[in-house]
Amino acid sequence: MRVLFVHHEEPISGGLYDFVVPAAGHEIMRWAPFAGETAPSLDDVHAVLVHGGAVHPDADGTDPWIADEVALIRRAIDRDLPLLGICLGAQLIARATGAWVGPAAASEVGWYAVQPNAAGLADPVVGTLGGTTHAFEWHHYTYELPDGAEELAWSDRATQAYRLGRYVWGVQFHPEVTRELVYEWTALAPDQVDGDPDELRRETDERIDAWSETGGRLCRAFLEQAES
């Protein structure tokens, strides 16, 4: 399959998924709308993966390219293309389907307990979490569920995963994150961390191997659903 990665900032990186997708035998295509790139045709795309980023999902005033991305997401949904949104990606899918997006009552920056509900445990993608797990988070915005979507996981502060129809998933956490990305983000924005950035890096060293296994399973499960 050809999997379109949508990126929102430099450096362009899919984190762990830059390795998981090719290892599963699929080709990565990339689109960076923030860099002024024209939206690609979806004719040769088999699945779409919308990554996260520092921009907010309603920042059209400063980042007018967001509207073009929302339109592409809407086209992908209308074509029944398998779609996975991560963090900002989940928020933009919600916006593309008419749901509210906006500032969260409380940010989540660090490792937080994410709890799949019964529907989440039965879901072929989110069910790969295997139960309550500590997931890596970095977000200040949230969303309401799109009409017809089913919540699949939650934390004490926000909805963490949903499914819309057969082939659209959104996750608020970062299953693609690597140790290197956590170190990079905490160096760029230490003031956003919930607590001590050094402590977050230490916790990351302890958790990242197991989390990468979980994140890899989630991505592979999404790809298997896309192939089906």
C-alpha cells in the first residue's frame, strides 16, 4: 500500500512509524502543507496517517494552510480511505467532521494512564493497548467526538481514542514517539512539561521500550485493517 503521512512541522519525521510502515511492506508518501506544498491527489493513496504538531487545530488566522488539510481529510473520509490521526491529527479529523475542537481544560504533557473501555478493548486497532497503559502525551487542545463516533479510550483529563465508521481512528496520545523525539521536544519547550523535564526524560528512558512495542502493534493493526 501507499500510506500518506501528513506532517505539520520541521524536522519532518514520522518517528517510530518511519520504520514500522516500510517494515510491513508499504510505501510512505509525505505531504507537508505547512511548507506550502500542494495537496496531493488521493487517487494513488491507500491509507492516510495524520501526525501531530505544535500548531493548534483552529489556528487558521496564523496558519491558513490548515483549511486545506481539513479539506483533504474530509475527502479521505468521503472516499472511505483508512485514516489514523495522532494527537493534532485526531483533533483535525474531529474538526473535518464538524465536531468542536478547542483548548483543553488541562494539558497533558508527559506519561499518563490511558484506559480503553470495553469497545476499545474489542477494537482491532486500539485494542492493541491491551488494557490500561501509560501513554506518552503532549497536547493542550482537545476535541468532542464526531457525530457517530465511538469513544474507545480515555484518561482523567481527555478522550484518548475514538473510531468513526469502519476505517477512521483518532488517538490523542503519541504511539509513534521515540526517545529521541521526547528529548528533542523537551529541549525545545521545557516550560510546557508537567513537572521537571529531566524527570520526564528519566521516566521516558524507563518506559519507552515497552511503549514502542505497543505503538508498533497499533500501527501494524491499522495497516492490517487498511489492507482488508
